[in-house]
Amino acid sequence: MNTPLDRRTVVLDVFTAEPLKGNPLAVVIDAEGLSDAQMAAYARWTNLSETTFLLPPTDPAADYRVRIFTPGGELPFAGHPTLGSCQAWLDAGGVPREAGVVVQECGVGLVQVRQIDGAPSRLAFSAPPLRRSGPAEPVVMAQVMRALRICADAVLGVEWIDNGPGWLGVRLRDAAAVRALVPDFVAMRGLNVGVIGAWPAGGAVDVEVRAFVPDLGVPEDPVTGSLNAGLAQWLIGSGVLPARYVAGQGHALGRDGRVHVEHIAAGEWAGVWIAGDVTRCIAGTLRL
């Protein structure tokens, strides 16, 4: 065990401009020298959906490296930890190698993060390529029906949208059906399930999203960037959703997260971008 040191740490609320409405993230800024066991233990202790640790990059193209832990283990990539970790790095004095874009190194490789013009607290990450895609197998679809306690005619599609955490996307008929879900987490074992349904046009948000990850010690995640990235790649790519929309998430947990999704067809920033506001709630030191 290393000698305890005081390390800078912050707790940020991601995907909200209003504190306590998004998804909290603990970030240890001075994480160099911590062991895997210490990182895992601190993530279990915070009991947040994710806790991250900032480290010097190993790739010369990256500005920093991040390791992402849930209470149940380490992830190669996650969305709200990407935005929150980038903001923490910038607030701690980080200066990107290239003006206007920060390059994060994580388990899936390099991820670009940029600030949104006209929204000083809002960052966006470039959705990484899907590791697995396509329709779910019949046995998986049957498990999803049991886990969500719904029948097959309530579902418009079930696809793999795995960009690191192993997401399986489920499209329901409308947002009300998404909010009404009361999952069976025992039946869901082995799956990370994201559910989406559309709201009527003209509301504050366009779709409602929920994320269930019981195997990672987080039965329901408040607001989920990686899931929204996978859903966007699936549903914009198939023409179901427009190139720009806003997702709401967190209602069942008393949150009101906002995920701003945009597909840029060409140019320097071509791809799917997932944006959200980042609000700092706590700053201090950690003895670890």
C-alpha cells in the first residue's frame, strides 16, 4: 500500500446546468501512483455510478489518460465520465495540445472532446465506433422481455449498440412506456440494457432514455452518455431519429438530465457528438 497522500478531487454533476439534477461523477485529479486496488476501493466507497482517475497519457496524441471505475469494476469507456473528467482536467489547469479540442485516452483508445460554442459549461464527446452492432439474438430478446416485464408487441427494436460497456438498445413505442418500466434485475443478469421512446413533438425533450446496469452495481444509471451515443448511432443511422435532438433521462431517480445529440455529416467534426453541461458541486482533497 502506498503512503497516503492528499490528492485533489472534485465531484461534478454531468448533463445538467443545475446542481443535483444530472449524474454525479467523482474525479481524482492527482491519481498517479494509485494502485488498481485503491482505485476500485474508492469507487466502491463513493458508490457513484462512476469514479474516474486522471493520469499522464501513454499515447503521445492524448492530453490525459483516464481510468473509469463503477462500484462493480472498471470500464473501457463511459460518457458522463468523459465529459466530467475533461472538465476537471481543464479546471485543474490542463491545456490541450491542439486548441479547441481535448484528446482523452481511455480503454477504447482516443476520444475527442470539444467545447460547444455559446455554451461555456457544455462539452461534447465524439461517439466511439460500436464494438458490436446488429439485431439481438432471439434468446437475448426473450431475456429482455422478461427483464423489462413487457411483451414483444411493445417493442419496436432490440439491437446491440456496444461501444465499451456492452449496451443493448431497446426501442419502445413512446416515452410514457419507458417511464413506466419496473425491471426485474435478476432476470436482467448478464445484460446492460438501454431503453428509448419518443415524446410528442414540441416538448422540452424529444426522447426519454433509461439505462439499467445491475451487473456493475448500478441498477439504474441517472444519465448515460455512452448509451445515448450508441442509441444515436443506431437510430440516426437508421433514419428513426433526426440528426439533432435532445434526450431526457433520470426521471425515475428524481433527476432531470439533458443529453444534446448531434450528427455532423461532413467536415472536421463529422460524426455523432454527445453533449452536456457540467456543473461543479464539490472541490477538495482526498487522503488516499
